[in-house]
Amino acid sequence: TLVKKDFAYAGKGDVYFRVRRFETYGRLSRCSLDGNEAGARVEVADVKEAPEDFVLWKSAKPLEPSWDSPWGPGRPGWHIECSAMAKRYLGDTLDIHGGGPDLVFPHHENEIAQSEAANDQPYVKTWMHCAAVRSTGNEKMSKSLGNFVTIRDVLKQYDGEVVRFYLLSSQYRRPMLYSEEALEEAQERLLKLYSSLRGAGDQTEQDPECEQQHRFLAAMANDFDTVNAIAALTDLSRELLQLQQGDHDAEFQTKARQLRAMGAVLGILQRDPEEVCKGPVDSDFEAKVEDLIQARADARK
């Protein structure tokens, strides 16, 4: 299709994308072709019309895996693999496409160019580039460095909701430093939120939005600013802890429903707070919660 539309050309068994033919190239990364050459990761071959053109199909080399094609045996280029899988399983247009910031240029820029040129449809509605999780010493976690941990290993020590809350504690575009101490802190903060819901009834009623909910929604609408969204949850939970100390059941129940509604957006605070605060058998979860409540009460004196 791309060759027929004159967006690509073949030579010596290779097929290249004609970058300057795609007029909006660079709109995602805000890169100009005058300063960046998308296909210049390798030495310019004599079949390439321009250094920025990137490979769609690469002719086979001896002992390499290869597949037959109209241009001879070869393999797909790195960028076209993603576009092909996306079209096969998700269609011409994706609602959300993620990845690391190092993929914006040239990889995602090339995905946009080849997909939109082929399909005549917008490729992605929303791009979300997540910063890397970093290990102790502020190094990027990677398999090659051997400084990574797996989700399976983390879930052996911490509840899944704790891990989710920990990940939400940093805005997705900012690097996150992984540490056991940070997970412990996330666990305690989540327990505080659950402790403020002790005594809450069912969640069937619909309530008007409170001030914290307005702040929460504004934060989430601001590029998923989960840091300020959780701050709004925390402020409302403080009010709930104060209401637990007096005879304010109606107000408490309303605010508890509001806190649960906010938590539902993030996938947290939907379990029975009594069960969560008790924790696993023989654990010290409940003692921790009681200590936190007492410390908060003492601080208000």
C-alpha cells in the first residue's frame, strides 16, 4: 500500500519510507527534519533517497531469520512491526498509546507516519509517555544492569492495592525511585485512608460533589496528575477521621461515599475497611492502624 501511494520505495531488496512525503512528520516530537534524521541510525545506503528515510523491510542477511516478500526474502523493520500489530489487533486508530520518553523520536514518530499514510486515519488519539522506574542509586531499571525487580516478587511482599497506590504516588511522566521504604510508606498511607472509612455504610446513594472531589477531578483532567488527586483524597480522609470522634454520622456517611467514589476512579478504597485494617492473620496491620489513629488524635490535642 505504501509503495503504491508513493510513500515508500524499494531498492536491492529493501523498502524505505519516504519521510518528506509525509507532510506532518515531526508533530509528536516537535522535531524538525532539518535537525533530526529519522532513518540515520545506520549508515546511508546508496539506495536511500534521503538520510532521514527509514527502513520498512530489510533484505535478509546470511543466517538471519527471513520471510518471503514481493521484494525477496527479508524481515520487517522495527517500526513497521508495531504498526502491523496495532492494526491487526486494535484497528486503524488507537485510543491510547504508551511507551517510554526515549521512544517518542524516532520510533513513535515513524509509527505515526507509516500508519496514517497507509490507513488514511489518525493513528493515536492520546499519547502517554511514562518515565522509567529507577533503582537505588538513581539508575534506570533494566535487565542488562540486573537492578530490576519483577511484579511477581513485589506481590509476594505487598498487597496489589498497595503497589497500585505506590505507583499512583508519582505523576506518570516523572521518574519514580523504587525502594522498599517507599512501598512501606505507601502501605501506611493507604491504611490511613482505609482507617478513615471504618464505620462507613453502603455506597448506594449518590451525593453532590464536594470541594475535594472538584480538586480531584481537576487534577485527573490535568494530564493524570495523580499526586494532587491523592492529596485531595488525603484531605477528605482527615475530615472523616475527625468526624469519627463525634456524633456526626450523617455527614460522615456522605463524606465516606465521596471518598470511595474518588478512590473508585483510581481502583482503590473499594474493599471492606475493617478487613483491610485487620490484615492477614497474625499480621500487625491492625496495631499499625490503631497507632496511626492515636497519633493523629494526639496531634490534634
